[in-house]
Amino acid sequence: MMIVRRILWIGLFASSLSIATCSNGLAQGKLGVAREIVEQLARKFSKEVSDEGVEKLTARVQAVLVRTGDEGAEAIQRIGPRAVGILESSGDEITSAAKLLAKHGDEAIEVLNSPVRRSLLASLGDDAGEVLVKHGVVAEKVLTASGAPAAKALVNLSSQNARRLVMLADEAGTAKLASNPDLLALFARFGDRAMDFVWRNKLALSTGTVLAAFLANPEPFLDGTLQLAESGLDSLTTNVAKPIAEKIGSNTQWTLVLLAAILCGSLLFFFRKPRKNQEASPKTE
């Protein structure tokens, strides 16, 4: 038993040593890259670099690069020394933050400086970051309410249509459209074309049967080969008129109806016959 324990301890120690060696090797590898980046920054941001000191800034850049890799390096080179502080304060979302800064530069800083937007980035991932850079504060409410489906939808919408989605969410009569996951998936798939159609027909689509018909097969509506009015009429015929007619037909006693019709016809003939005889007889003076 003691031998087994010793073997386990030796294996654990060896694994820890191996991990430490790899981590140290990674850090050492990033040190050379960090020095090159700080040298570049010193030429462009000489005051900021001299105020902090080359060695101190190099150590900070190195630590960031260990966690973010090439995207962190690109972000720092693009934005400058302040990118280091932004990435350091990003916590567990440092990788997503590095991607956003590397891709969008200064436009991403406003997202990462906002606690609300950083929270959305943390919970919803890279799509939320793209949306917040693209649409700003307009996207916050919809992302908070509908989460990842809204993020995927907003990525493919123009600024105008992103505002329209927010307006749908603000109106009591159309709020359900803005949070409908199937409709949001449609925006993610068809983008502005789908939102343009929904915006033009938002009142009709607020009706459950019409919305269901549209979501079941949206492309003919988006292409203009099928109109919502036609679909609504078909839906009304199928879902309302036909069941009522069938119910009436199943509950009707047709023998009684036939007898009632014969009786009514006989009475009508009986009461009209004397009247015709009176009209036919000549008047007496």
C-alpha cells in the first residue's frame, strides 16, 4: 500500500513539475514578443511608456499575452498602452475582450468600459460583443430581454432595423414579436429582408394564426409570392369556418328539417290560395 502511495505522489509531483515547466516556457516565449511590442509602443506612445517604465510595462504585456495570445498582441499594438489596462480589468472575459479590441480597435473600448455591456459580453459571448460595437446602447435592452437569440439576430441587422426591433419590444401590441425565438432565428437567417417584412406587417403578425402561418414557411412571403391576407383568409377558413360548419352539420337532424320545410310550404300554399280566388272573382256592384 505504501509503495502505491509513493508512486502516486511521484506521479503527481512529476505532473506538477511538467505543468510548471510548460507554463514557464510559455511565459518566457511571450517575453520576447512583449519586448518587441513595448519597443514599438515607445516610438508611438513615448510619453505613456516612459511614465510607466519599459520594464514594468513589458512585464504587464507579457502577462496579458500569456492569457490572450496573438489577439492580445494585436489589440495592444492597435490601441496602445491603455489596451493593457483594459485587458487586465476584463477578468475571465479577457480572451473575448482581446478579440473585440483586435478586430474593432477604439470602437470596442466603450463596450469594455461599461459594466452592463461587459456583463452581456460575459453571459452571451462574442456575438453580443459584435452587436454592442455595431449597435451600441440600442442593443442593450433586447439583449438583456432575449439573450443569445437576440444577439444572433442583431448581428445581421442594419442600424435602422436594430432600432425597429427595439421599437417592437417597446410597444405592448408587438412586444411578443421582439422576443419570439422563432422570429429572432428568422432575422438571424434572412437579416434585413425579414425585418423589413415584419415591420411592414407587424399588426397582422401580432395575430397568432397569421404569425404561425408565416413562420411555418416564410420564404414565399419574403419573396412576395404569397401575401399575409391570403394566408390569413385560408387560415380563417381552415381553422374557424370549416370546424363550425362541420359541427353544425354533425348536430343537424335533417329529417326534422325536411318535414319543417314541407309544412311551411303547405301552410304558405293554403293561406295564399283563397286570396288568389278572391282576386280572380268579379266585383259585384
